[in-house]
Amino acid sequence: MPVFLSSAAKVLRSAAVTAGMDKITGINTTALDGIQTNLRKLHEAAHEIASAPARGAEPVEVIEPLVEMIEAQRAIEASATVLKRANDAFDSVLDSLRS
């Protein structure tokens, strides 16, 4: 059964959808930035670990880069979760527009 909205209700609905999509876009940008930043940290820590033998580094000198790698991995996982949730919200907005 079709739902009929007044022109004022259509404008309000459109404004709400636009505001919601702007928020989702901002969240996506933040999540992608988090992934990119932490991939860079992960790469830097991996390089430091890989170059440790060539520098004659002691085994304890690779502990900090290993911890940094774990931290970066967790941050990437968290950002990926945020991105998935934002995409789920975006799908919900699209579904509501189709209704």
C-alpha cells in the first residue's frame, strides 16, 4: 500500500536522509583514515623488525616494534568494524528510501 506524504513531510524526510548520509560518510572517512594510518604503522614496525639483524640489534630491541604491530592490528580491526557498521547503517537508510 503506497504511503502518501505531504510536500513538507517529503522535504523533512529528504533533509533527515541527507543529514544521516553526511554522518555516515564522515564515519566512513574516519574509519578509512584509521585503517590507512595503522597500515602505515604496521609497515614501519615490520620494517624495523626485519632490519634488526642487519643493524645488529639485540632481541629485546624488537619488543617495542612487536607491540606496535599488535596495537596497529587491533586499531585496524576496530576501524574495519566501524566501517562495517557504518555501511550497515547506510544500507538501512537506502532500504528506508525504497519503502
